Amino acid sequence: MGSPALSGRNNGQRLGITDPISLSGPTEYDVIKTRELEKYLQDAGLYESQEEAVSREEVLGRLDQIVKIWVKTISRAKGLNEQLVQEANAKIFTFGSYRLGVHGPGADIDTLCVGPRHATREEDFFGELHKILSEMPEVSELHPVPDAHVPVMKFKFAGISIDLLYAKLSLWVIPEDLDISQDSILQNADEQTVRSLNGCRVTDRVLRLVPNIQSFRTTLRCMRFWAKRRGVYSNVSGFLGGINWALLVARICQLYPNALPNMLVSRFFRVFTRWRWPNPVMLCANEEGSLGLPVWDPRRNPKDRFHLMPIITPAYPCMNSSYNVSSSTLRIMTEEFQRGHDICEVMEENKADWDTLFEPYPFFEAYKNYLQTDITAENDDDLRNWKGWVESRLRQLTLKIERHTYNMLQCHPHPGDFSDKSRPFHHCYFMGLQRKQGVPASEGEQFDMRLTVDEFKRSVNMYTMRKRGMEIYVTHVKRRNIPNFVFPGGVRPSRASKMSWDSRRSLELKASDSTQVDRPFEATESLDGVDDRRKRRRIDYNANTNLRNGESLAAAHSQPVEVHEVSQISITSSCSIKDVNSIPTSANNIENLADVSSQNNGDQAAAADTPSCKEAEKLAIQKILSGSYDSHKEFPCEPEELDGIDYTKQAIDFGATRQGIPMTSSVAKTSSVVVPMTSCNEARLTSRSYSNGGLEELEPAEVVALSSTGTTRAPVAARKPIIRLSFTSLGKAGKSS
């Protein structure tokens, strides 16, 4: 008889919209590697101390008391009778990484304040509660953001960062045992309340839809750490954020319900390397609901058809949590999934370790050309507001460049920001640039981004709360001219301190190529085979990019499914989950699984990762992805982020330069800066030494446009000599940049 933790079904019902791929339990190897992984994560400092955990609970308890006092104060001020004043209540809930139990030291706590119908968001939450918090000595860095898509109040309470949302329910009294997982809680709620409640509702739903919470947590901790090390953890930059990674990991847990984290990490990369986006990742069937709220459905909503990497939230109303993903960031993440899969394959042969998987991505060695965006302000408060606004708009720069260059120029935004300590009130952001792989380069071909950048700067400068000193500058910088302050300790590395896994693989590929000249018919099983597979996948990805943009998932909700909720988890607690019965400790969990696996020798053969098992898994994944598509040949609308842009006025120096005709001005002769570009493989596998150089400010192009009557309009005057970015291809990335 197996342990409850080893059951792929609960009471005969499955978790997820499909059957699991494998019900095999862990092998002895999985137990050993999982212990190694947990120790690795511990040594990496991903777990908070007991003292910090206690401090967080104390802060949450104190915050809950504050909002209860606040709601009674405003109830009395609004003239409610004494009975209603005494019954008036507000409650604090948590969500995000803290609620999931995967937060680390110093992480902020995502919190939600739920209040009654007479406690308004604008006047009471951002007014009276803000005033109460501002007068408390324990509160610092108080920063309200009422105009955000999800309005939030950010602050530090006793040194712990808090993001506080507000949801106004249609109830006069908020019960202490309020269950916000019920759809009825959304009755008569405004859009901001629905969005604010969504975080808590999704988090709790995820915890009910995974078969083993402890394995889910360890695997999610690992994948979050990996994503941050590889530079693909940032929702605002067009990659994936915390909830996105949680949903992906949860789906893998459903597909391998009895696996330990070691196997789940390997299967994560195996499954999502083969995933055919834009097939959606869903933990359960989408619920239509009875409240008429819009849900993600590309059959009915034309804009949903443009989502490139749909990861659907499991709570009503179901939404795509990854709508920020662009074609460039999807390409980068696809390559990283493939890299992770390749390394996990090699790890099974004991030719790599966890250090290899978690090698940081060498962003400032990967490209020869970058865009640098600098922002400045006159004081800390202005910089905080300006920074938040600019970060929310940076993704539009990626989308505009992709659109204006017809996806010929690919962007890689860095998910973080940097600041020059010698310059007060300053932050900057970087974006790597490269020509799309497989696109032949003509001599002298140019990508002119001046108008694209100028349009982006105009949209940013429309900030309604903009003050004097809030400025933004976008410049082109070559790799050798990257400022020193972006490097650890402010010291530019002269060369790579050690050879990365990617570099070693590149060398092995070259060596194997020379070997196969002498032995052309001998089959090899070296890393060169892995690299060849990766190259073929990249070519397939680029070949299908345009097709994917027009595809929609008409049958995303076509199959009826059974969804079973595991043992109830309290959602009224404002602290992390503490259900001792349903959440075994990591050590006990591994020992329990190890005991069961040792008693089932017959299952061990099935659990072994043999070629036949891999082929069976491949077929199972293909079956999961075998949904019908509706190919939309016409685009009924533009993506939401680019609505309202008049592309007919864009001066993209693309067609003219293909014919060798330079773009000139009737006012002044333009200077041209040729920026050599490398292919994706070469750029990502090499690093170079650096030399001195300067920045190139991107200015609006001088455009001679024709009016509707055919007459020539006056050219736009240039503020300084125009610099045009021209991208040509070099033979090898191994040459000096």
C-alpha cells in the first residue's frame, strides 16, 4: 500500500486537466540528488532564519490590528451607529511567495486588506489609512501608488517590506472567518477589487491543485533561483514573474505527482522544452462563472489570440498571467529551457552538477550592442515615482523595436536596474540587441531606431505626475563601452574568470566536428549531439514565429475535466501555511518516499530514465499538446500594448538600405555609425576584452514625408548630428569587438 503522498489521484479523481505522464515513485538516486539540491538551496541563502520568520508574523499581526482600528475610525466618522462601529472589521490576507512558502530573507510580503462597503479606496484607504501609517515611527518609505493597474501602498514596517492592496466588498461587516475563495465574494465588486482579490484567490487555488505541497515548494524555490540567475525572472521586463513560475511548476507536479524535486526539476525542462507555445498551461478547466466577468478565451476575445505564452490562472475569473511576454523574451526563455534540459541530461551521467545549472547568465558578455536607458530625478521620492513609471513602460520599447523592424532585430532586456553611485538620484537599464538568427545580412543594411526611441520617450514623458528633473535618456552603447558600475564591485572583468558550460560545449562541438571529418560514419553521443538538437530547435522556433502570432487556441476549453481539491488549507490566516498533517517536513517526506520506493522493486524499472521511458514521456507530452487550432489569417486587432500607434509615420530604414540607398536629409548630411552584429549562438557563447569608447545618443530622424495632397512637408529639425544605428553581420564572434 503506497503512501498518500505517492498517490497520483485522490479518491479516484485526478489533479489537472489531463492524466499524469508518470506515476512512478522516486529512485534512490532521486532521494540522494534531492537532498543535494536542498542543501544547495540552503547554502545559497534562500531560506530565512527563525528570527526573521517570527518578525514577519509579528508585523502581520500588528498590521491586522491597525486596519481593524482604521475601519472603526472611519465607520464612526461616517456617522454609523455604535453597533455597526463595534461590528466594523477589516482583515489582512497574504499571497505571493510568502503565502506559497517560498520567500527568502529580505523578501517583501504581498498583503491584501479586505474592508466593508463603506470603506472607500481613494478617500479611506489611500487617505485615512495612509495618514495613520505615515504617523507611525515603525513605518518608513511609505509610497502609495493609487493609479497602478492594481493600486498598492508600499512601505516598510519594522524593516520588513510590505505591498498592501485593498479590496472593498459589498458587505457591511467583514466576518473574521471570511472565505475569499468563494466566487460570491466578487459580487458587485469593482475591477480594482477583482484584480486585488485575484492574487490571494490564485495562490490558494494553486496550493489545492498540487499533489504534494512540500515537493512543490522545494521545486519552485529551485526554479525561482534558476530563473533569477539566468536573467529570466521579471514580469515587468517581459519574462515571467513569481506567479508564472508557480503555475508552471504546479503543472509539472500534476504531471509527475509522485516525483521528488530532483526529478521535477529535470521534467520541468523536459516538458517545457517540448511545449508548443501558444498552447496554454492550465491547472484546471476555465470556469465560466455566473458573474459575467471576462475570462481568458481566444475563441471569443480577439486580443487573447496574440498572447505568445499563455499561463492561465486557476481561479475565477481565469486570466493569462503572462501577457507581458514578447517574441524576443519567449525566444530567450525557450533557449534557456533547452539549456536546462541539456544540463539535466548531462547531470544524469554525472558529468555536471547543480553549480552548472545555476551558472549566472553573462549578460554583458553576450552581445556586442546594447541600448542603455538612464533616468534621473531631483530627490528620492521623485526618483521612486519616476522609476516605477518608467519600469512599467520599458516593455513597450521592446515591443516597438520588434514591430518597427519586422522582428528582424531581437531584444534582450536585462531584468534588473543599475545605479551609478557617483551620480545621485540615477538609475539605468540595459537591453541587448542582435540580428534575428538565420536572416541574411546585406552589406550596409541598417536598422534605424531613432523614431522608435523618440516615440517611446514621448510616451514616457506623458507621465501625469512628472516633475522638474525627471528625465530619460536612451543611448546606444557597445559592449566594450559598458560602464564599470554594472559589474560586481565596479570592476570590469578583463576576461571570463572560468569557462562556462556553454563555452565548454562550444569547444566540444568544434572538436567533435574535426573528429568526424576522419570518422564520418561513427555515431557519437557527446555533447555535440545535444548542441545540434538545440540548434535545430532554434531554427524550428524562428521558422514558426510568424505562424504562432496568428494562431489561436479554439479548443482550449473543449475537454471536460475532473478537478479534485486536496485537503483544505486555511485561507483566513495572515501567515504562511502551517498544516502539519498535509505538509510533511522535507526530511520526513524524503524518507517516506524512499521507504515506499524500496518496497516496490517492480516500479523501479519503470522509474528508470531509460530511452524507452523517455520516448514514452515524449509521446505523453505530445498527447497533452494535441489540441485543435484555429489559424487566423487576418489580424482583427492590434496587440493592446501598441494600440493607437500610427506605423505609417515610422521611418524605418529597412527597404531603402536593402537597395543600398542611404537615408539622407535635406537639411544636414547624416553621420552613420556601423554597429557589427553577431548571430545568436556566437554572441551567447563568447566573451571579449574591452576598450574605451563613447555613447551614442539616439535622436529623432529627419523625415521628409508626403502629405495627403502629395506635397512635401518640411523636414523635422535635428537637435544634434543624427546618429544612425546600422547593423551588419560579421563572420565570427571570436574576433575582437
